[in-house]
Amino acid sequence: MFNKAALLILAILTPAHFGMAQECSMEIVVVDQETKDPLPETQILIRKESTGRPFQTELTDSSGIAIFEKLSSDASYYFEAQLPGHLWRGKTLTCAPTNPRFTIELPKEWKISLIKIITDPQPWHNRRVQIIGFLNLQFEGNALYLHKEDWEHSLAHNAIWIDTRNSECTNWKALKRGYVLLEGTFDAYENGHMGAYAGELKQIDRCISWR
């Protein structure tokens, strides 16, 4: 049996004192990667990392803020932002009893022509892009060309280097010579073999055939 003092102590203890999960909320602020302006009406979905199942979906308000409530302090979540034609997978976030706020930077313009990158690479440096072109994969020749004819005539200045090493794609062999859609991060200062290309696409996490 508990005496009165013990009951009083139990009454003021929170779940945290017993190592139990607590309910908490989380704010996600979505801003433009370049201008840092808020991005309203952006759909944000969070998933529980342990299961991968959708947990909660919210739209950002006029200030670019989405509030997620009734989360568990002992769970990790990752978010997905619904951009036109694509789900943007984000980093893992942990909710805490302090109700944290996270700022997420998303690109407003990222589906661009390869011509735009080749002719003016600097504005696209270190930005995520989606591009379409003719892919050729070979020793010292991994590159994405504007057209098949550019590859046939070895016009490296009409291409960017493709880094397949740190990629999430597993189907490179099936795509090694044909038109493809790729998504990754562009580097204007890495120019591939012999420095012959207009830049490099790295950290590629989407690669599909384009017909």
C-alpha cells in the first residue's frame, strides 16, 4: 500500500520520469531554397521512420508553417514535400517535449533544361535539379548529353559529367545508353574526365528511362 507521501510524489511525476513517451508537437517551416521566402500551400507528409507508413499530412499556411500534433517523443519521423510531379524526401526529425521548430529549404524551380545548365552553370551550383538527356556510361565517359548525336560526335561541351558512385540508383546498367530523366545535385566546379564537361550531377536519387 502507498502512503500519502508516496501518492503525492506519483501525482506530480510526468511520464518522462518513468522513461515513457510523451505527446508533443512539431512545427515545420518551409522556405524557398534561394530566396528564403515562405512557401505557402505546400503539402507536407510525415512518416514514422520505424514503419514508413504515412502518419500525418498538413498544408503550410501563409507563413510557410505546418504544425504536426500528437506525435510521440520516442519516435523519429521523416517528411515528404509534395512538389509538382514529385515527392521530395527530407531528413529525419525527432519530436521532443519542447515542441521544436524545423526549417526546410525547398527549390521552387528545379525541373530545368540541360541547355540552361550547360550555357549558364553557376546559378545552378549546389542545387537539386531534374534534367533529361542522352546518357552514356563507359570508362572515363559517364555523361549526360543534350542529344544522342552529341555523344556520337564526342561533343563533351554539350554534356555534364554523371557521378554514379554515391547514387541511390541501382539500375544504371539498364540505362547506360539511352534517354533518361535524372534527379540529383548539380556541381558547377566539377567537370569530369579531363575537365571536358560543363559540370557534374552527383547524389543522384532518381534515374528512369525517358522515351
